[in-house]
Amino acid sequence: MFGRRKKSGSAEGTADAAGEAGQLTDGVGVDADDSEAGDAPRRANLPPAPRPDGPWDISEVSQPEEGRVDLGGVFVPAVDGMELRVEVAGDAIVAATVVVRDSAVQLQAFAAPKKEGIWGEVREEIASGITQQGGIIDEVEGPLGWELRAQVPVQLPDGTGGVQLVRFIGIDGPRWFLRGVISGQGAVQPEAAGLLEQIFRDTVVVRGEGPMAPRDPIVLKLPDDAQMVAEGVQQEEQEGSRFSGGMGQLQRGPEITEVR
């Protein structure tokens, strides 16, 4: 289910708090006939809005692999100098983080109802979780539609408390939902996040035809030529591959880095 705790990856450590803050409560349904579990009114979920600029469904793109990295459940746009890190939950790869210089965007795709978008309800749940942690939420209409700009409480390396600025973005597609978490400089200065926003827009989602419960993560896979190595180990022999990588500490998922 969407929101179960997972081992969360980060972009130079910037997305750790975002992954924790963005987790939702297990068992929260999205179907129209779900009974109300609490006193708060459920936000109505409208049909998915048009996506003239993406993200794209696999059925809408003739050559999804062109200029993108094939991760199975999503095709992620490749840009010069980026790092691409994948994140795991148990044995499954469920998210990818694109790091570009001092900014990052985490991408995660989920199954969704056929005729109902879930981003409005998801925003409400993320906002509730962050405010319960003592964070601050601002819901604004940004370049990608409605988004959350959050100040998330974090513990600094010296043990003192601080805040991390994070942007939660989302788009409803046909039977899927794509969530992005922008961190680093792209969250501090949203006007400087154009490249990350374009990566999100140009992502292609592969939902598949099999049955999936709403909010189940769409599982990803490593690229065919990815090579996994222990963090800190240098492998000069990897020059023949498009990707090199490393296995982080327990709180981080495996990483693959594209050198372009």
C-alpha cells in the first residue's frame, strides 16, 4: 500500500526527511464507496485532469526509451551530469531519485482507480502527516499544478533541530499516479527547479494491465547494463557501461550513476 515505511534513498542526504514526511497511513482507501473512517470530511477525488505536457502513459509515447533510462515501471529522462539512484522496500525497487548538481527529484509511481484521480486526497494526507510532526505546509498552484511546499523538521548533524524545505508534486494519469519530491536548491528556490520539473513532466509511466490495488507502488527494475558496487569502491573498468553504482548504508537504496 502507498505509504508503508520503506528504506528511503536521498540526494546527498537531502531527500531523507522528505521520504519520512511523505509517508501516508496504511489502509487509507481511495474508492468512492469507501466508508468514512474519521470525523474529517474526505476530499472528493475528481477524474484525472488532461496532461498536455506530461508525464506520459506508455500508450502515449512511440519510443519511450529514446533519451530515457528504462526502469521497468517508469522511463526516466536522462540529462547531462545526473546521478540516478533507486530505492528499495524489502526486495522491490519502488522509487528513483534523479540528482542534478545541488537539487534532486524523487519519482514514485502508484496504481490508481480507473476513473478517479487521487492527488487531491494524497496532498491532504501528506500535509496532515507533516503538520503532526511540527512542520509547516503551504499548498500553492505551481508550474505543475497544485503542490505542497513544506518545511519539514530534521535533526542536524550536530544534534540540533532544523528544517528542510521540500516540494511535493503529483500528477494523476490513466490508472496511475506519479509523485515527485523535489529537495535541495530546487526546493529552496522553486524558480530554479525548471530542469527537475521537466524531468518529472517527461517521465513515462508503465502501469501494466494486471490487477493492482489503488496506491500499490509500481515496481521498478535496474537497467540491463547497471552494475552494483559497494559504496566507496572505485571501478575504473566500468567505463564501458552507461551506468556505475554503489550500495549505500542501510537507510539508502542502491545507486546507479549515468556519466554523460
